[in-house]
Amino acid sequence: MVLDARALFARSWSGGWAILSEKPEIVIVDKALNVVGRVEIGSKPEDIALTSDGTMLVVADAQTLSGRSIRPSGSRWNVHGNFIGCRAATDHIWAAEGRDDEMEVTLRDPATGNALRTTTVADPFGGSAVMFFAHPNSTSTILWVVAGQDGQTAYLATDDGTAIRASEIPPRDRLPPVFLADGNTYLSAGDESLEHRRWPNAECIAALPWPAASEDDQEDPAGYEVEVLPGRFASWSSTNGRIYIVDLDHMRIVDELTIAGHPVRTVEELYPTLRGDRAPCGDFGYSQLGPDGLVLTVHARTQLVVSRLCDWSPDPAR
């Protein structure tokens, strides 16, 4: 599928994905990338989420957290504040508001927007942005607190039914941590290495330096995407849009993944203005996990592809 504007980011729901385009427009697609809805919005929001049943779109636009029913003549609600992020879970919504040197994190009712439980986490950089990420435990979520050159950190927030508990996930200045299925260990990636760490003591089990695939990678720094794959493997992208497969038991790169229809070419083939640069390069931008073991990948800014995450893994028992 090809969008008619750049795909800024995507969020999953039980039936597929909601994609914010540069129009700005939210395109809702099913698992086969059939368009099931389009929602025009007035300006680029801070974040979006679609409830698991696909009925309520939640938009955080820095001044208001709004819920918009996808159904004609459906309900709508607005909560005013300084909202900087949101995420839909099974039967609730996570939302975050900026508060100078801290962030207020709330669990909200998707039907009304009312706050159910609230906690605060420190913003060590002040005025940061935040992004929510999934955790294997359905009652937990990961908050990645981002302040550009000033730094990044992450928190694990867990709702126990009566209160939200939040703990910082070390180390700082890394990509969002990605937990393995049992929740006992996580992957932490930075410019220099990919580390496998224990939770909650952050003990480093093993580390893989970058570059590790070939001398070509000296001119292709580590990228911004890490996914856990079936069978003790992970993917780790490069800045040049290549996707490497990492064996977590031996902490080494064992393969390179190529998405069908999107082969690795050269920089000059993909970007003609950079004529003469023949370094290997792919058009992969980012990925978003979806329902039923599917994964959405975005290529060349506007091209969407769905594949099965198990097919990314070299494990024969995947």
C-alpha cells in the first residue's frame, strides 16, 4: 500500500493500524492494509491511539486529550491539559501530561476520558516529549522520555488495580527498552551497542558492539529500531535502512533481513542527489507491531508492508 503523504507514525489496534500522515490525516487500515476509515484533523497531534475494538480514536494535541468515535453520530469527549502522549490498552487509555520537571501519567476510561488512577514521574531534562511502548504484561506500559540532545530515559509503569507504580529503566540516553516475552530481561540499544539486561537490577548479561556485521557499517551507524523475534532473536536496524538479525544467546549478528519488494541497494540508487555514494542502503524507515503476530513496516516514507514477525526469525521452530 502506498499513502499519498508521508507516514509520520503508526499505532496498532486489534484489527490493524492507525497511521498519521503528513496531510495531516489519520488512515485506519486492517490487517491486509485495506482502508477502513480516514479521519481528517486540523493540525499534527502529539500522539494518537485507537481503542482495541476500533471504535474510539484518542488524540493528544498538547492542549486537549480528545476521544472521537469512529462511528457516525458517535460520542465524543475532551479533557483539557498539557497532553504529550497517549496509548490505548485493552480496556483503558494511558495518557501523559507535561508538568515542567515531571510528567503526570494517568489511566483513563476510553468511553469518557475520566481519570481512573494517576502518578507522576520525573522529567530530568524538563519540557521533554514522551512516547508510550508496549510491555509483555498487559497492565504495564513503557514511557520513553525524550529531550533530544539533552538526553532520554524510560520508565516502566504498572497498574495494580488500585495505584500506578513507576520505575526508571536504566541506562539513560538509549532507545526505548524492549522487553522479552517473560518480562525478566530487556534489550537496550544506543549508538555504540545493543545490550541484554536483567530487570529490575539492570545487570548487563551481554552486549553487542556496533558495527558488527562488516566494515561497510563504519559508515552506517546504528539505527532506531529494535524488535524481539521468536526463538531468542532480535532485529536491529541501521541508519541506512538495513535490518540485521541478532542471536541473543550468542549476542552476534547472524543474518540480514530483506522485506519482499524492498531490496538493499546503494545510497545513490535510493537518493540520486547523493551520486557517487555506493554504500549499501535500504528504504526501511520504521516498524510497528500489530495484531496476530503481524508487523507493519514503513518504507521510503509512504510505502506500507505487512509481514509476519515469525518470518523475520531464523529459528526453525518459530
